[in-house]
Amino acid sequence: MPNIPTGYEHIRAQLEHLSRPERSDDRKTLWVIERLLGIATTAVGSIEIFLVGDKLHPSSGLVRRHLQHGPWRIAGADIYIEANRIALPAEPHFLSLAALICVELVRCGFNGPPLLPAAFQKAEPLIELALRRTALAEEHIIGLVGELLCLEVMLDAISDPQLKSSVLDMWRGHTGSRDFVIGNIGIEVKTTQLLTSSHKFSGLHQIEPSSDAALTEHEVFLLSVGLCAGGTEGQSLSELVERILRKLSEPGAVDPSAWTPLQRRFVAEVASYGEANSVGYDHKSMANERIYNVRMKPTFSPRLYDLSDPNIRILRRENLEATHVSPDDLQFRLELDSTITRSNPVANWAQSIAQIVRQHIV
């Protein structure tokens, strides 16, 4: 092990004094091992761990999605390094996490590029554990993209900028309740990476009108969205959020420093999506992170199903009245055909949702 100050407390104390760089593409770096292992901060406050050496190949899918190899510019030194980067959120307590990971890498023998793969392999279980709450899980990212695709169609349905706020009011998915409520119509959005409309549900309340008097739902529709990794095709979560921000903007309000209240509200609601399981997606500080720039392409055209159609053979609440089964605690999967009837799913999902929005607002 190299004779360097790798004690956790020492590193953590030094990180307290690590300032942010002024330029967006620069980093201020604390080198735990000079030009080999570093902890950096970016202009937006994100925390990054750099492991200088050849590209690593993690065995964990979670770690693989968070690891990015490439050239990185170091502020002050005016140099570029070829390194593997692990990005962490812009929260103070992640400085402690970064320090812990670096200490573990040194303990596992990392003191030069040739020893990096073996040390990383030993430390990878800890890194994976640390990453579990630092970002949205893949299923949450895909789920959020599905809901935002629907929200984008709804915003496009309204030409009056003053009514955009009312459309945003209809999005409830970030609260954990019905994904969209448009008047007395509820829309549940489900995404899948399969080629068919196959979706898991947790309770009958997800597929039937709410019993909550405040919602007064009369109908529930299911928007089935198929998405998979697209390589260079499709769109990423970061791109989709940026596109919706432009739809909510006023002239000169695209930059975060000039965001309108509506834009700030939207970004906050996106960040709260899935926060029970992670820190959520903060567009301001995470827009450039690799995991949020993975492109997704459709596996099939979205399908909007009317779940009240008797031709959709699903359990109904009345089917369970004489049983000891709790309707809202059922776990089940719907396997829906691409065609239930000639009008279900609807011929044009986007046009139908836009019409529902206009009928409610106008």
C-alpha cells in the first residue's frame, strides 16, 4: 500500500475545503493518489470519483451504467486525463461516500494503473451498494420517460401559455398516485422493455376508477409504452426534460438562472419522482450524467386502452367481495393484445389524449 494520507477522516476534512470551478467543463480535484485516484467537484456541485487507467468492465449492471471512461479536463493543471469516472449527486453527504470508496480502493491495492482492475473488482460490491440510492433505478427512468412522453403530448395540445400550468396540474405520477388526472378521467402509464403490452400492477386501484371522492374518476385508461435501449436512436430522459422545459419557458428563460416559476416547479416534480427509492433526477446538476443520457427507442407504438371495456378480461372489485382477498394488495400482470376491439386501443393515442385535455381546459 502506498505511503499516502488515505485515512477517511483526513480525506473527508480536505473535501470540506474543495471549491467549485467557475467553468462548466472544469473540475476542482482532490488527489487521493496523485494523478491516479481523485475526488472532484463540478461547477454545479456534482461529486465525481476518477480512477486513472484503462476502461473498466464492471460485473454489476448498476455500476456499469454509472461508470464512464474518457478524457477529462482538470482545472488549474490545464491537462486532460484518461480515466474512469463515477458520478455522485450534488449533496454534501455524498462527499463522505466518495471518501469511503477511495479508501476502500487503496485498501484493495490500487496504487497504479496496472493494479486498477484487480482493486476495482474487490471494491465493486461496496461501490454497487453505495450507488443504490444515488440515482433512479433503470425501471424508474423508463417509467418517468413514459409519463413525460404523455405530458409532452398534453402540453402540445394547448396553445395558450397561460394554461400550461393547468396541464402540469394534471400530472400526479411524481406523487405516487394516479399518473394523470384530467377532469373525471384517469390515465395510468405503464412502460415495458418487452415487445408486447405486458405490465405489472399493484392493486385493483391502479386499473379502476378511484373511490376517492376528491378525484371523481369515471373512467381509467391505460397508456402502454414500450421502450428499450436505443444506442444512437431514440431519446434520453435528459433530452426529454430539456424539451419540456422549452415548452414551459418564456423568452430568455431557458438557462437555469432564468427559469420561470413553472419551469422550476416542473424540475422539482421530476426530481421527486421515485425519491422513495433514490435521490431522484435533478436536471440542473445531473443532466450530463451518462445514466440519464442513455437513449431509448420504442419497442412498439404507444397504446391507449379503455380499461372499462368488458372485452378486457380483468378482475373486478366485485369479483372479490365474497373472498378474504384485499383488492388493493393484489400483485398481478396484464398481458394485453395489441387489438382488443376495433376501437380499443384507440387508433391514435396522442390525438385522443390531446382531445381529452382540450375538452377539459377549453
